[in-house]
Amino acid sequence: MSANALSGAWAQGSDEIRVGLIGCGGRGTGAARNVVDAAPGVRIVAMADAFKDRLDESRAILAGRLGDKFAVTDETCFVGLDAYQHLLQANVNYVILATPPAFRPGHIKAAVAAGKHIFAEKPVAVDGAGVRSCLESFEEMKQKGLGLLTGTLYRHHTGYLESIKRVHDGQIGDIVGLNGWYNTSGLWRKDRQPQWSDLEYQMRNWLYYTWLSGDHIVEQAVHNIDALNWIMRGNPVRAVATGGRQVRTGPDWGHIYDHFAVDYEYPNGVHVSMFTRQQDNTDKKVANEVVGTTGRAFILPKFYITGANPWTLEGEINDAYVIEHKDMIESLRAGKPLNELKQIAESTLAGILGREAAYQGGIVTWEQVLAMPSLMPKTLEWGPMPTPPVPMPGVTA
């Protein structure tokens, strides 16, 4: 099916959105449910994962939940590190990319080459090389008329849309400062099984390895970092940061940090603070606060403005997990595909900028992280793969 086949054909009732799921973990399974709930005429028809047990578990969940909207067969299930390549050859026109972030740039590139519309979970890279690849794919997608939606929920969230519109309209005056927080508890971890190689163990615990996840400031806090860039209508030029491991200190937790504090400087000289933490038994705070010359905007968990022009969001908050797919499908059927790849690639790089500033213990610039090489191992084989050392400021380059 061509990139533009959804335009017009759906209006005549002769087209459907045939979804292929690449990456069958919890988020991929959730995204498959969300896209089916988003609009009529959507079916899940193919699945791919590096591990058969993960695919089988997801397949059972989706088959039980989606009914006739789930049309996956044994012939449209693919397993292995190259499973995505086989799925892209199947009869799908919309692919969900939900593998560990390290694989996202290559999967996006392959999906674009295959002429597929894409839902790509955030982030879209873990290093500068991956971001550069995504920016190249963005340009190719524009030429081909392909769409890409990313899992940055806030861009489709009632509270964020209403709040940031008012900030941009000048309701708090000029922005003089901004604070972001993604302070939360720890996440899941899989105990090692005797039959697992080093590579399999790391992939099954991908959160805790920078080459796979980008560290949690990139993998999770990118939601709020994306909001910072959105509010500032640009990207930071440099950052200085601190971070480390206070709670997750053992080898079972890989080599990533469990907390970061970053000072971003934007082109207009405004400094933006970002705090992120994954530690159990600590207070949670996931929010943004914008400080202006005439007021302040508080964004999540509630949405309101204080100062000269007070405002509070009233009414229901939408389910952004579903609405983002609804917005995407509507854009495809209208022949005007959304393409969010550039903005999430830049927000991903902002997360990488904060990470590298903490890892290195110095001032790091946007240009430096954009130029950084790939963290992906040169070869991926089911065998030994030692864990890299924990990054040490003043030592890590």
C-alpha cells in the first residue's frame, strides 16, 4: 500500500489501517490497544519481537482484549533480532515501534524505506548518531508523504495544550525561568536466568544500560524535557548537570544513574532546571512550572495560572494515550500526515545533553552531543557482553 493510499480511500470505506507491532513488551502491547481504541477500521495484523516468550504473552493479551480487531496469525509473527525486517515486508501500513530505544533509529529508517506510517515510542535515540539518523529520516519522510507520531503524550494532552497556548499567548508575560520535574519511583527489573547470555540479560533489562535506554533522563524524563522545548519554542544551547547512583548501586542495576539535576541554557539566556529521579520511598513529582514577568503557569498534575491573568482548567482531561493515535489516524485519512520526528529527535538530544553533562562533569554543548558517535555495539550476538563502568564525572569523556 502506498503512503497516500489512506487518503480518500477510507472515505469510500475501502481501506483499513493494518498495524504491525514491533516490540511486544508492556508499552508496545499498550500502544496496540490504544490504536485500536482510537478509531474504527483499525486491526493488529502482525507482531515482531526479539524474544518469543514476550511475543506470545503480548499476543495472548491482545487476542483476549481486541476480538476481531486482532488478526495476527502464526505466519505474521516474527522472532529474532531481524524480526522487524520480516514484519516490514508484511501487508501493514502503520507500524508501532516499541523496542528498546537503541534500536529506534534503525527501525525508523527501515520503516521509512518500506513506505510505512509510524508510531515510534519515545525516545527515538540514545546518542547523537541516532538523532542524526532520525533527522535524515524526517527529511525522507517529508518527500515520501509519510507520517510519524511519537509517544510524547503531552503534545496531545488537553491540559498541556491549553496551558502552553496561554503561555505562548503572553498570559504570564515574558518567560524568565522554567522548572521541570520527573521524580518517581524505581521501575521493573528481571532476574537473570541461567540460559540467558549477557546480551539477552541486558536486552531484557534494557532500562539499566545506557547503550539501550539512554539512561532514565532520556528514556522517561524526555516527556517533560519535550515540554520544556515546546514551551521555550527552541532547543538548549548548553547544559551543566550533576547526577549519580545513591540507591541503585549494585550490578543488578546496570550502570545508569538514579538521579539527575540539569541546568539548561536556551538561546535567549533563559535558564531552565530539570530534575529527575528514580528512587523508591521518595516523594513523587512529575510537573512543569513556567515563571513569567506577570505570572506563573503550573502544568501537571493540575493546570492553572496565577498572577495578572489567573486561569484554571475546567472539565475532563482526555486520554492522551488514545487521542494521540486518533489525531494521527485522522491526519492520515485526510491526506495530511503528522510528522513529529524532528521535534522528538531534538527533545531526545536535549535529554542526551543533560545526561552527558552529568556523566562528564562539565559544560556540554548542543553541537558536541549531536556529533557524538553511536553507543551501539559493533556486533550483536547472543554471547558475552561486559557491563560498561558507571560514568564518573571528570573521567568519562
